Amino acid sequence: MAWGAIATWRMAHDGVVEAMRLLAEKGEAGDAVETLIKTVEDYPYYKSVGFGGLPNAEGILEMDAAFMHGDTFEIGAVAGITDVKNPISVARKLGRDKFNSFRVGEGATKYSMLEGFERKSMLTERAHKIWEKRLIEINENNLNPYDGHDTVGAITLDQMGTLTAGTSSSGLFMKKPGRVGDSPLSGSGFYVDSEIGGATATGLGEDLMKGCLSYEIVRLMGEGFTPQAACDKAVYEFHDKLTARYGKAGAFSLIAMNTKGEWGVATNVEFTFSVGNDQQEPQIFIADMGANHTTNIQPITQEWLEAYEKRIKAPIE
């Protein structure tokens, strides 16, 4: 059987490597996607997910996450959860509940406490400094407060043919309290069907929710499109439609994988992702929007990787 994993952004690469190790040893897709995303949630220098994520306008770190099982269509999700070490794990457990499987705010946090999930103050000193610096910039220069919305979204396929999808995000930096983006919403932030394939999204949630692109990509794959063709068609046609009707389209990028371990990506910005399957070792690529509704995809360079590592760890002045 084919197997593989794909996830959004460079930040997911270490998680993809670990997920691929589990899948190669005949591990379950659900365990692989949870492990992958927990790796990102736990790393303090990734400022849009989990520990070290950037807070809302009041300085509170609210996190969103979701999990979907492609065999059963079980979905669990949390939004606005606080002080929980791994929101993806809470979401996965909620997916096993027939009722109340999507919890928000205080209800999500209370559920995690009652179920024994590890509590942790997720706002790091570094993230708080970035927040304080942004407040000064906004007040002194009358800047738009919103900056950054990079969700980790992942799809895993195991050797038994099961596909799962997961997402995790601290959401839009400086968002208003209670704001929820696309990440925990089925069809927008993610969708997976083990008989077809899966897709997840990253970008500006307010615009991604207008198109339900993750579901659309899976639907197109079900009609016979390859993952790449499905991504190109869904993303670029909606980008054009949204621009025409709404006047603009925010940043969005989507990834997909089918039951053969074949993958695809489409984006309207510069976007990195990590992917591997039974035929290909995990690798980081960079993509952007090409001509005629196609996507340009190239491996990252060592120079790019070194600049990235330096940038995310740069001191906050």
C-alpha cells in the first residue's frame, strides 16, 4: 500500500519526518497526524501555532485545532482554547464523541482540564515581546494591526489505506477576542475521505471560509482529478471569483494527498510545505502562483533554509 504525509509550511518539516517514520513502521494515520502537529505546537519559535504563538489584541493566546478521520468522518475541533499544551490532541479526542464534538472558548478549555490534558502557559516571553512591540507600532504609525495567519495543516495516509487530516493555529495575530478562522471548520480548513483523499488550508481564514476549498479539492479528486489538478482548479478559480465579486482575495494556500500518496499544492502567495511518501523522502518545497492557473513548485535551497532559521530566531529588539 502507498503511504505518505504532507503539511503546510517549513515549520511542519520535522513533524513530517517523524510522521513518515511512524507510517513506515505501519503506524496509524491518526497517530501520525497528531504526532506531526504536536511537533509544531511544541516548538517555541513558530509564532503562529501552539507554544510561542502570538496572542490576540488583549494579549491572550487563543488557539484553534481540528482532527478528521477519513474512514468514519469523525470530526473533533476546538476554538479559542487557552493554556493547553496540545490542542490537536484535545480535538482528536473530541472526534470520538457523538455529541458536543466541537468546543469553543471556556467550554473547550474546561473540557481539556476535565479530561486530563496537560495544562501549560502557552504565551512565551518572546511572543509577549513581539505583541508589545506591535502595539507600539500600531499606536505610533497607525498601522493595520493584523499580521500573520500561518496554520499547520496536515494529511497522512497509512499502509492500511486510512487518511486523516489535522490543523492547529493560534490564528490571526492581534485578532479580536473570540475570533475564529477557517482552521477548525470542516470543509474550509480541512476535509478528508479515505476513499478519495484529503486537503487542508492555510491563510486568511475570513476569505478561505468564503470558498470551502478543502472540501472542493476532495470533491474534484473524487471526480478523477489528480491532487495537483484539483488544487489548481479549486484555488485559482476561486481566487479569480473572489477578486471579481469581493474586490480582493486574501492569502490562501492548500495542500492535498490522495489514496495513492500523490500530492498537490496551490497558492496565491509564496508558500512552503513539506511532503514525503513511500516513493519520496520528506522534502521541503516552495511554491507560488504561476501563469494559466498553475502552480510553480521548486525545492528550497540551503541558502533559503539558513535565512529562515536565522529569521525565526532573531532577537526581539
